[in-house]
Amino acid sequence: MKILLIEDDKALGESIQEYFKLHNIETVWIHDERKLPNLLKVYEFDVIVLDLMLKFSHGEDLITFIRGNKINTPILILTAKTELSSKEECFLRGADDYLSKPFEPKELLLRVRALSKRVQIESILNIGDVTINIDAKTIWKNNREIKLSKTAWDLLTLLIKRKGEIVSSETILNYVWGGKAVGDEVVRAYIKELRKILPHDSIKTYKGRGYMLDNIKEN
């Protein structure tokens, strides 16, 4: 799971990031919310945790920005505001959950995990003669199971989550390799690995833009 945390309290942000790390959750934490637009272009997140009282913006306006850009990632508001009117405004703008400070870290963890399940992709998908079981992490073709490396599976999962969309190489690098120093040629190598398994032309290349997975049928 990958979380985006937008929190300008550096002590709190660091403690949340460390707590999530203990529970195997990767957290991209920003304390300057002006970085948000660029982050959303190149990262895929499972949940966004958002403070309302920030240095340069109102968190409520960021909810509107996120939803206005057709980003459906669940948003959890984490704030010192406790008024019902604040909760109402956030939900009307498109937030999914609201947790007031102070809070128990375990409760934040439970809420984040629950939100991440709301946008789970279908468990079983078919691409031509290939059947992909997301929950079991298996791929079957002609009644034979195909083995994939973890890296190839992560790439396939990203393409499935963004099916019908062009996914840039930068987004792939950040999602699969966590921003490590890996070149585009490595992405092409794993795309080639997936193409050997999937039906012809399932993964389309858009030169200079990225890749798109198409022709998926959900069971």
C-alpha cells in the first residue's frame, strides 16, 4: 500500500510515516502542499491523508482540486477541526473519512486500511485467453499457470488499476521502483515480459507518453 500524507507539522508527519513503515505501508509525505499537483501526475496512491490547516492552502480546496482532476483516490481528513460544519463541508467536497486530532495511531491505521479496500480492482480479470486473479496473484493461460516476478506483477497491477489510461514511464518508475535510479530501458524490458504472456496488442505503446493496457473484461 502507498499513502500520500499532506501534513505541515513535521514532528507529526515524521511519526505517522514511521508508524506506517512498521506496518509495511509506504508513505510519501509532503509538508509543502504546493508539491501536490506534480506528485499526483507521477504517483499512484491507495489513500490520501490530508490535513486541513496548511501553510499555503486550505485543505478543503485541495479536496476540490483532487476531485476536479478526476482522481478518485480515497481521501482521509486528519485535522484539529472538530466542528460538524467542517466535516459536512469536507464530505460534500468529496472526502471519504474524517479523523480529528488528537487521535490513536492504531485508529488511523485501521481507517486507512479500510479506505484502501474501497477501490480494489475486480478480483478476476480476463484479457483474451489470459485469466488474472488479483487476490491470489496468479495468471493462467491455456489451463497453465504462468509465473511472474514480483516486479512484473507490480507493473501489471499498476496497468490494470489504470486500465484504459496512458501510464507514463515516470509513474511506472515511481510506483514499481519507488523512484530508484532505474532507466526507461528497464521499464521496456518488463513491458516486453508482460507482452510475452498477454494477447497481442493488449499493451499499447504511446511514444514519448507511456503505455496503456486495454481489452480487459471483468468477471
